[in-house]
Amino acid sequence: MKIYVPLDSAAKALGADEVADAIMSEAATRGLDVQVIRNGTRGMIWLEPLVELEQDGTRVGYGPVAVEDVPALLDGKLASLGPVEDIPFLAKQTRLTFARVGVIDPLDLTDYEAHGGLAGLRRAIAMTGAEIVKEVTDSGLRGRGGAGFPTGIKWNTVLGAEADQKYIVCNADEGDSGTFADRMVMEGDPFCLIEGMAIAGLGVGATRGYVYLRSEYPDAIAVMEEAVRRARAAGVLGADVLGSGKAFDMEIRVGAGAYVCGEETSLLNSLEGKRGIVRAKPPLPALEGFLGKPTVVNNVLSLATVPVIFEKGAAHYAGFGLGRSKGTMPIQIAGNVKFGGLFETAFGMPLGTLVNEVAGGTASGRPVKAVQVGGPLGAYLHPDQFDTPFGYEEFDQAGGLIGHAGVVIFDDSADMLKMARFAMEFCAVESCGKCTPCRIGAVRGVETIDRIAEGDASAIGLLTDLCETMKDGSLCALGGFTPFPVMSALTHFPDDFARQKEAAE
Amino acid sequence: MSLSKPAPSAEEIREIVASQLHLEGPLLPIFHALQDAFGCVPEGALPVIADALNITRAEVHGVMSFYHDFREVPAGRHVVKICRAEACQAVGADALAARTLEKLGTEWHGTTANGAVTIEPVYCLGLCACGPAAMVDNKVVGRVDDAKMAKLLAEAGA
């Protein structure tokens, strides 16, 4: 009997390791022939640890499973959730990037191939670099890290650059609160990211790649390092990628706790062994990136989406989505939420449908007050804006951004002045220090919000002015976008900023 | 990982530094390797690194001090990180952190008097759908409440 227990961090954080151990020891005691497979997570975090029993080719789910439930589970007496694929949260999704996550054993290359893995790379090997880049351009894939820049155009710049060495750098510095899709891919389907990077390498003529992975993800680091070793041993990486005669190899590099290193130029500096300070653009990293060489810098999700584009074709991928937001987006639902987790769907779903129907509203059962989309630099949206469709341009028009598609839900106990203050405080802690509006502005922002909290309404104009300066004068998104959460909190929740002066004034 | 050890010898430091020099951009890997071995980046390592990479000692210090992860002195025997980011705040991480700090009688980055636990803020562990989240050394914990935190701290010897 095959039993699946996730090894994903979120499942582990809720006791999956202990459950897996209990299953093995209970099975041994009973003399049962049980094979425990550690899969990735299906992304239904409220059900973790979600244990699956394979019965007649169908995987039946149980969850959340506690250690005490294990005897009943093996007796067949534990209440089941039915076939996992039929659980509505999963059944409603369109899984392209996450097709294998939670399904396969992440470190089993045979299992990976049996589920469509390496088909994309094999197809790419038969193509020229220009054809590979065109396929990505035709798919309409846009950078999933936040900026939404068309991936094919970036690749084309690197393809056209003349150099003795080019690089593929994967940005796995997923520091935005409310996002965990990169982590899920790396822990649940690491070969997919490796395959995507290899295709990128073949496409633009880069033979070396790096994954810059944040140190806050020790489990993802361990899985990725092992996956790279296995891919190399199997000839997926190395001097002769799958017998193509072309070389591509890669390494995992661990970050060191600096949020700003998620910004691509700061990441490149960090990778080179410098302080993670933002570089002015131009020159573009595509022309002068890592060690001054042409470099593709892409987010984990962008690169992990590449294999499916090559497996199923650009047209298949571009067939999903809305307007210029093509394909699917793995949306991460988090915070005070009933059904939190990963929901991959075609662009276009209204925010309210996501929050109220898919996510089931708040965990506390209280009304939703605000939703922050796009991490610490994303705007707080008010329920009045719930008809906004999930798309790059649509969110831009609503005064927000989708960023890395983290959706954090707050109930009515949230104090939006406090959240605005936190945004400034975070910017002050994490500023790289290069440009003044960010370095000084964030500190002054905290002070100004404290004045408002003490009842000084005249400071509101000052805060607005400061935010304008930060937005226009900062070099990167950290200082430039911190005004999004601050100003959206101020604009949509003015009551939280209208503090009474203390009587003792 | 963070037990206090005798001061590392110059020989040990040179060996670790040399083991990373084949990498492109070896400085962060060097810091990580030193910290894995000694629980911190010992001051005596800075001139060795500067010499090996042909950069100034000030530059080495500048890089090291830029990153939150690297320590000048070892942490307590265990490091407990509590997530302070928005998704965890939405489920009460702020109050949990405040109560924990009060209970331990320390501030952020502080170590308990018995040297057992250093407590640090972390901005996102990617456990945003099962917060409040924490990490003890490298082990992740989700849906942390007061009872769970008390158990974690007791296990760590705080």
C-alpha cells in the first residue's frame, strides 16, 4: 500500500514528519507492507498534514491527520475527504505550473518523467536558440516575480548579446509576506525548476545557472541541492544535457536574510559577494548582469512554467488568461483565512470571488476588512474593490499590484494605521541604503505615522507628500512601492487614521 | 549549531576559506561556511578573507554587516525566530511575539540569561497560510499559540 505524507515545510510545520514516523512504526508493528512516499503539498494548507492512501489507483485524502489518528487511518476507520482530486478547492483549479506538485515524489526523476517531466527539455533540444525564445514570447509568459515583464523579450536580449559566458539566475529570494509558491515548487517539484533553467540556458546560450535561495527556507535548500545532484548524475545537467552535446550546469546559492536581495540587481551584487545594494539601470542585467555578463534573471515561477510551455506548446499556455495577462497564476491565499493555500487559476478571477468563495472568508469568522495583494509592497484593497479581476493591468488601474500573487486577508480587528506603520518600519529595516528617499524616508515615515497616531492630523499631508517623494525618487521597488500599502491604508481606511488627541494634551 | 566553542585557530579559518575559493562570487558562501562551523564569523577571519579575495578588510566587514544572518558572536544554543510579517500579523503574531519577549525578559535579538535561546524576528518563512509561524534552529512550526510556544521554549531550555 502506498501512503503519501507531504514533506513540504507547511505540512512539516503542522506535524507531517511525526505523522510519517507514526505511520511507519505502526505499519511495522502490524507487519503491513506500506510504502510511505513524501510528496509535495497539494496546497490545501488547512488540511495539512494531508495524508493520501492509494487505493485501486485512486488517491484518497485524510486530513488534517494527527499522530493519534494513525491507528484509525490504518484500520480504515478514519473519516476520509474522498478522492483528493475531487476536493472542490483542487478540482476548480487549472494547474499548469503546479501540475505535479503534491502528486509526485519530488526527488524521484523517474516519477517526474512519468508525469510529463523532461518532455519540454527534449523538445527544446531539437530547436534553435531563436526558436526557443520565440516559443516563450508566443506563450505570453510574463515575469512572475512581480514586475510582469515579458519573459521572451528578456530572453531575446540575452540571446542577442555577444559574450564568452552567459548566465541564468533564478530569483528564489521569495521574501514577500503571503507568498510561498516558489517554496512549494522547490520542495514539491524541484526538477521542474531545473528543467526550466536548462531550457533557458539552451535558449539564450548560457551554460551556467544559479538559484539564489533565501536562507529562511532550509527545507527548500536541502531538496533543491539534492535535486541538482540527482539531475547531474542522470545527465540532465552537465557537459552534455540529455545527450544534446550542449552544456548546462547549475548551483544553489543561499541568501543571508536581506529582503532587498529579491530585487534583481541587488541579488546579482549579493551573488557576486558584495553588499546587496541596488544597481542603477541601465545597464540591464540582460546585457551586464552577473559578473558583468549577459544574464537572464527570472523568478522561480517563471522558470518553472517554462517546461509546461514546451511540453504542451505556447498556444496551449496562451489560451488561458485575460487580455495581456496570459496563462495561469498560482495565487497564494494567506493570513486570516479559512481555506488558505495555493490556488492556480487562469488570470481574470475577481478578487472577491477568490476571497469569499475560494478562500471561504476569514478563519476568525469575522468580516473581511482588507486584503493585501502582492506582499509588503502591495496595496491594501477594500472590499469595495472586490470586483477587480486578477490581472496585471486590472490591478494597476485599481491602484495596486499583483506582484508575486500573495493575497493576505485581514479581519475587522486589523488596525490599518498599524499596518501602514509596519510597512514603513519594514522598509527602514530592509532598505539597502543606496538612495535617500528610501533610507531616510522610511524612518521619517514611521515617525510621521506615530504623530498621526497621537492625534496630529496635520501630519497626514506630510505623509502623503513623503510617499510621493519615495515613489518618484527611489531607485527600486522597495522605497518606490512602500507608499502603496501606506497610501492605500490611508485612503481606504481613513477612520483608522482619525485618532482623537489625548485629553491630557 | 550555536554551542560556544573555543576560538577557532587561524589554520581552521584558512582551510574553510580555501574550500570555497573555486566558486564564482565566493564571499557569501565563505561567511556561511564559517558560521556553520563556528556559530559566527569570527573577527580573526576578516583579514584572512580579505587576503584571499584581494579586497580590503573594510570591504569584507561592509559585506558581512549588510546581511542580517551573519553574527559577530555566536547566538544562544538555540535560535527561535518568530515571523513578524503581515500574513502572520493577520492571525495575531504581534501579540504572540510581545508575550514571548516579555516572558523571556529579553528584546528582539536578545539571548536568555542562561544562554539557551536567542530570539529573533524573521520576515516571512513562507508559512503564510498556517501562521503564526516560527522556526527553532532549522525546524519550522506553524499555528503557534502560547501553549505551543511554551513547549518549544521549554524544549530549547529557555
